Amino acid sequence: MNNNLERELQKVQNDLRSKIKLNNTFSSEEVVLVAGVDLAYWTEDNTDYAVCCIQVLDYQTKQVIDKAEYTGIVEFPYISGYLAFRELPFVLKAVERLESIPDVYMFDGNGYLHSRHMGIATQASFELGKPTVGVAKTYLKINNVDFTMPENKVGAFEDIVIEDEVYGRVLRSRLDVKPIFISCGNWIDLDTATNLTMHFVEQDSRLPVTTRFADLATHEVKRRYQNK
DNA sequence: GCGACAG
DNA sequence: ATCTTGTCGC
């Protein structure tokens, strides 16, 4: 990619690093509304489109109490390490359409588990002003450090430590299924992020239902658009 | 040329 | 992310 662009994007991310707080800025009793965020992409008439879907679940009942979506033209390419610049504009537009105010957002991707601690979950927190969590399906290698595979037991995990700093966690959310990668977005600690994730993991997916429902919603929107 | 590469 | 059938296993 363009070197000047990369320097510019790195500067944006580096300037935000000092604002990250990896401790809870809330008490667990305050967490009532949890949002799952995801996007889907497609091409129509040589134009790239994306839809962001957000599903807001009640922590206790796990019922969807609010949802919103935003569809638009994709303006930014996918560049590994800079996912937020591509997806965040869609997320913010969708959030505007929510009636509720989620207490925490869960993203499909990383947060602190990023070479500059600036995965989409962390970068999003500064726009949203709310705690965020990153839940990724695959590992984005940092400084050539691999992760250790956790044992095959539900809830088993291994922290991903690079130069004595914990970046994130590989979590076995379900038995006999590939693990997922949990990291703090902002204003939340890793244990709480892990517990929150496990709380929403059910039998049909290794991903928390927050993210899972958002994923299903994006696919429905995509089909709706492609069938017309 | 080859391997890496969140989504 | 997306393109895509069958197939192995519970």
C-alpha cells in the first residue's frame, strides 16, 4: 500500500494509544445492554457495498431488544491492521439509528490485540464513548509471535503475551471447536471481556450470540439487496 | 517469486 | 469479507 497513507494511518492510531484504559469503568451490575456489531460486503454494478448490522441484547434474557443497520458504498480498502478505517464509518451510521444506548459493544475483530493496540474495537471506543470488546475468529500475528493452543475444555484459555505485555487471549469457547481471540477494546479488563463473551456463547456457535446475530442480520440484508 | 494477510 | 458441494461426524 501507499507509504504516505500508511504513515498517516499509523499516526492516527499511535496518537490514540495513550488514551486506552484496560480497567473496568463500570460495575458489572450496570451492564444491561450488550451490542453485537458485524458487516457484510457485496458488489453490484462494479460498486462495492457494505452493510453494518447491530443487535442489542439484554444481558440477562439474551433477547434482542434493539437493532439497526446501515448500508452504503465502501470507500476504503481492506488493509490488514487498519480495519477500522474501512468499517467504522458504517458502524457509526448504524449506531445513530439505534433507539437504545448499549453499555458495551462487541466487535468482530481485535482490539488491544494489535501491533499498535489499535484494532477496530479499540479505535471504535473513542468514537462511541463506551466500553468495547474484540472477538476475532482468526489470529493476526503480532511481531512474529504465535499463540499457544488452549486445551480442549470449555473456558480454557492462553494469554497472548508479547514482550511481557498481555495483548489478548485465545479462548476455547466450545469443546472440539477452534478457539476464538478475545481482547480488550477499551474501558474494560480482559477477564471481564472473557466472561462477557462466554456468557453469550451458546451451543450453535463458538462466537457469542451478540456477534452471531449481527452476522446473520448482515447476511439477510445482503440477500435482500442482491435479490432486487 | 513466495508467504502473510482481523474482516 | 466473498466465491461454493459435498461430506464427515454427532
